[in-house]
Amino acid sequence: MKKLVEILTKKKIKIAFAESCTGGMLASEITSISGASKVFGMGLVTYSNQAKINILKVKRNIIKKYGAVSSECCEAMVKNLAKISKAQINVSITGIAGPNGGTKLKPVGLVYIGIKKNDKILIFKNVFKEKNRKAIQKATIAKTLKIIKSIM
């Protein structure tokens, strides 16, 4: 994370996060780095469907039709976060960290990571095989950081 903060600072790029299943872990990681305030202005934990609808303006019918854990919801989260944050890089995370809540179609460990850099949007579907909630959350953070660094 320290390296990421250094790169963002050097390039004068701001970053913002909208997290669901990671509950603010990504924001916590970045704010643990001295100097992060130069690049990180906002982290939203939109854990409930209601928060996604009210704060991130995800359309109710997206959640109804596809579910909160879907590429469609993840994309709406990251697009609308970008409008609120005005950051050059925006990140959204939505998934099922378990141990409950999974189904055959949407198993525990299914996580969508959305990245919007300027006008480009990328959505990554991941199925983490870790067996517990904390491990899935940590794997999600690690994967998210890897993706962000790859687009820098």
C-alpha cells in the first residue's frame, strides 16, 4: 500500500473507494500510510442494499434484477462513486464474504471489483477459494491492490 500511495502522490492522482463486503478494509489500509491524505479523499462503506441505493444512487431495479453481488451493481457503484468523489481512480467492491449467504450461482467468495480510471471502466469477477470471511476479505484487498497497480 505504501508503494501505491507513493505512485499516486508522484502522479498527482486521487483515489476513492466504495466498499461493501470488505467493510472499509481498503480505506483502512490506505489511511494507515502517512501521506495518504494527498491522494485519498473518500471511502464509503455501502454495506446494505439501501446504502447502495441512497448513497451511491444504484438503481433499485439493478439490485432487484441482478442482485447486489453482480457486475451490474459493481459498475453502477463505481460510476456513481466517480460522480461523488471527483477522483481520477475509483474502486468499488461487492461480494459474498461468507460464511453464509452463498448459493450455487453466487457462491461464498464471489467478489466483483470495479475500477474506473478517468473514462475507462473495468469489472473483475473473482471467486476466492479461501474458507473464512476474513481470508476472503484479505484476498479481495490484495487482488484490488494488484489491479490498481496494474493500471497505473
